[in-house]
Amino acid sequence: AIPILKYYESCNVVSFEPSPNTQKFLKRTAESSRFHKRWKIVEKATGSKTGQIDFFIASPSMGAYDGFRDTKRAETNRRVSVPVTTIDEEWKSIGCPDVSVIKIDIEGSELETLKGSIQCMKENHPHIILEWNATNLKAYDCPVESILNFGKEFDYRLYSLPNLVAIPDLLTLKLHMLRTESFLLAPIT
């Protein structure tokens, strides 16, 4: 968030963080930065609907692997209940501002967050940067190709990052997933 806030003075950032491992550090970083007036922290998870959900917590040093499901990428210490919201709900609650970029890295439940952002996507056509990791997706029984199907349904093209290589089909996606976990959904204009 800091580089974006630094170089784009008219930009605001909304960060979602449900993990007790990470919340305090993110809040401290945001509050102590010179950008704190343009950086909102929402202490909730994002998904396809609002409510409460179980959240798996790893050790603090492995907090990057916290998530709705135990992906087995880190040893889980405990399970807690966390509030869940949708991007659409939060977007409406702050007055439906223009949205140019959405970044999603949530250990396998990326597709669920996308399903909860459809109205925002339809009205703003933001670029979406996301993690797409086979191990994480397996914990959700989420087929690898579902990101391609989602993109087609909502007029988005998938690209691998950092080189912006177009991903037209499942074979190409699987090959790129051997090299990267970072992908871009770009609106077809």
C-alpha cells in the first residue's frame, strides 16, 4: 500500500486483514505512516457473503499462511472465528468510490472474494492482482481453471506476472503456475 499511496496522491487504500497475527502490525504501520488519512484498515476477512467464519491461525512467524482453510503450508496452532464481509458491501459503505485495482492474496479463497466483488467489478472494471496457488486451491476443492471461467464470465483476461503473458487456456495456466503464483485479471475493453 505504501508505494501506491506515495506515488498516487489522489489514491486511497482499503486493506482487509482478519488475522490476529497480522492485524496489529498492519494497523501500526498504517497509523504511523504519513498516509494514515488515506489508508483504511478493515479487520475482517473478505468472501462471497457476510457473516462469521472459522479461520486457521499459524504461528506468528508463519502468519502469511493464515486462512479459512488449513492449506498444510504451515503448522496450524489454533482456529478462531472472524467476521467476513464482501468487497461489494465495504465499497457501498464508503460511498461507491472509483476502484482501479484490487489485490487479493488470501491463501486459496481468492475466488470467493471475487464472487463478493461482482458489483464493484461491473461498475469500475478494476485490474485484479491475485495469488493463484495450486496447493492453496486444493484445500478449497477449487479447480485451477475456475479463474479462467470467472474471467470469461465477467469479460476479464488472465495474465501471469511479472511478465504479463496472456493465459488463454488451462494448459498455459498450469505451465505458468509452475513458475509463479502471481496473476492479473485485466478487463477486456
